[in-house]
Amino acid sequence: MKPYKIPESVLVLIHTADLQVLLIERADKPGYWQSVTGSLDAPDEPLAATAARELFEETGIVADGERIVLRDWQLSNIYEIYPMWRHRYAPGVTQNTEHVFSVEVPRDIAITLSPREHINHAWLPWLEAADRCFSSSNAEVILQLPRQIR
């Protein structure tokens, strides 16, 4: 049996200098677009390590700390786990704490999706990206992007 997911995760907002945002479409829910997200693998896994791991696993982008730098927004959102995904968590767990990171990348960066997780990707202007997200907390993070990077 697969272990339960830890109800603590990261969201990594991928964007260009001119506020184009990369969204990826879920393989298990076509039509559901989002930023990179993922749970901690262990309770003591550092958040930045989780963010770098998920960024690479889901897009093939390597946060090398020089050209591609993860930025910790020092922002956490607590949200209700969607009922369709609660079975992945221990019985009685209904909320997740999500920590926000972003990474600025060149527009022509290669994107390599994990086919078991995502089926498509799109670069969109930030307002359009916020509208396309199925998750309200993800959309809210995108709407904060112009203030965060200035």
C-alpha cells in the first residue's frame, strides 16, 4: 500500500520576466490547469528542496541557483483538500498547507512534462493564467506575481 501523502506541499509559479506564466494540465483531470505543486516526501524535507525536486520532476527545469533561482515568497496558504483527492491522505486529514515559491525562466526554456502527471503545458499572460487555474489559491498566487517580482 502506498503511504499517505503529507498534508504540506509547495506551489512553484514559473514565469518569464514579462509575466508570462507556465501552466500544466493534469493527466488525472484533463482540463485542470495549475502551476507545479507537490507534497513533501518526508516531514523533515526542506521546503526549498521539495520545490526544486517538484520543479524538475514536473517540467524538467533545474533550479541551479545561478541562472534559474527559486524564490521563497515566505507565504503559506491553508486550503481544504478537494474531496476527490482526500483518499491520498490519512483518514481525517482535510486541510493542506501550501508554501509558495517562484522561478523566473527564459521564455524558450525546454519543458519536459512527466507524462504520468501532466499532459500539456501553456505559456499565458499572468491574468489569463490566473483565470485558467482550477485552484483558487493558485490563481491568487498568480495575481500577486506583479507585486512580488518588483
